[in-house]
Amino acid sequence: METSIWLLACFACVLPTGSCVRTKIDTTESLLDTEAHSSPAQRWSMQVPAEVSAAAGDAAVLPCTFTHPHRHYDGPLTAIWRAGEPYAGPQVFRCAAARGSELCQTALSLHGRFRLLGNPRRNDLSLRVERLALTDDRRYFCRVEFAGDVHDRYESRHGVRLHVTAAPRIVNISVLPGPAHAFRALCTAEGEPPPALAWSGPALGDSSTAAPSPGQGHGHLVTAELPALTHDGRYTCTAANSLGRSEASVYLFRFHGASGVSTVALLLGALGLKALLLLGVLAARAARRRREHPDTPDTPPRPQAQESNYENLSQMNPQSPPATVCSP
């Protein structure tokens, strides 16, 4: 009886122990299965910085690295960079690598200024942007695509912001007609940070206001307007930010003529002067033609006497005997 109880106790101990071992093996097999067949969206990831800053005219590098669910992948792949927004933004760079190749052949490089620095085979999509301009100031999104499964592709959602800085540059300055025969001046400059604009001129303080240009779509454009120019002279627009300053000038000279008969007399005098100048030009051309082509005399040339061949022959041979005349 004691032996039976001991055997039952041992059997009871063996069963829980065997159950624990079996559960551990199942758990391990389940983990291995998840790694081999898990959804790619759960294992894809991309690492990009929040912002990269560089000066206009220089080059910038946009870092981007990624992970994927495959232990090893050497099939065809495509690397893509977009601008503006993810998934739907315009592509600025695209390259493709063949199976087993680490060379990613460039298929698209906007204006030839985008070049891949990283190696997609080593999970690096870093991009270099040459000859930066203020229009390059935006967000960029990296993307990688593996051939085959539709899920084997991933794109950064937040992207990296490229911040382009530049000293001020005045892109337009002009004088335009305003209401009631008045004139107004307009000055537009670009820069990052956006420059502050100020006008200076005759009897004018630096009191003009600057406002962002409407409809430009870029915060680095600023416009300042002088609504009424009351004095003739030179008006200067100055743009300045933390990186430098720039100036440009326009000149205003208005006609202050008398009204009535005096104005008509001035206009007629100007027309008469133009007529005199035209007559002088025509006379000069006529004189030059006479010098180049002088006139020939009207009297015909005087005829000259011509000597006969017989007389010439006689003068040449004076010693020759006389000719014999035969009579019948």
C-alpha cells in the first residue's frame, strides 16, 4: 500500500515536470515562427534626424538608416527620396540595385544635385544635396523597396527638415505709379532668417513697414512699400539679418513744367529740334554720297585721228624697194 502511494506521488511529480518542459519548448517554437513570418510592418523602422541645417550655396547630408525583418536580403531593391510630404510628395532621387549588387544605379536626380552617399545593402540611404538654394528648405522623406512582397517597403513618416540659411539679397526694387498722379516704391528681398527691410531717402525716416510677400509660399521673401514718394531724389532699400545686409536704390525725377501755353511751346520746341536734327542727318548723308561718287563731264570725249596700216608699214620699212607694176 505504501509502495502504491509512493508510486502515485512520483507519477504526480513527473507529470507537472513534463508539462513544464513541454510548455517551454512550445514557447520557443512559437517565437521562432514569429520571427520568420511576422508582418514586415512590425519590424520595419527608419532613423532620421529632426533637422539638418546648411547655408545656401553649400552642400548638406540628409542621414537615413533603416531596419527590415529579413536576416539577409540580396534581391533587387529601390531607394527613393521625396520632398514635401510622405508617400505622395514629388520624388527628387531614385536609384535601383540589381540582385546581389551593392551599386545603386541612379535613375532620377532632380537638377543633378542629389547623390546617394549611403549603401542600401547596409541599411543606409543617406543623401547628399549639392548647391543648396532657399527653395530647398523643406522636409524630405526616405523610402526603400524590396522586390517581391508588397509589404517589403517602408517610408519615413516624419522625415527630416532641411533648413537652408542665407544672407539677405534684394531681388526686386521699383517705382510704380500710384493714385492721383503719385508714385510708390516697392522693395522685395530674400534671406533666412527673413530680413528686416528699411527705406531711406529725401525727407524720409526709416519708418516703412515690411510684410511677407503674398502668394510666394516661402517665408524667406519679404516686401517693404513706400506708399507715396513726395520728393525727387534717391531712395535706398536696406535688407538685413543675422548673416549680413544688402542695399539697392532707385531714383525719382518728375517733370515740373508749366501749364497752358508754356507747355505747348515746350512741346513744339522739342518737335522742332528733332526736325532740325533729322535734316542735319539727311544733309550729311547726301554730302558723303557726293564725295564717294563724283559727277562725270557732260561733253563727249574728243575723237583722235587714227593712222592707217599702210602708213605705219611705210614708216617702219623706208628702205624697201618700190613695188613692181605690171602692165598688160
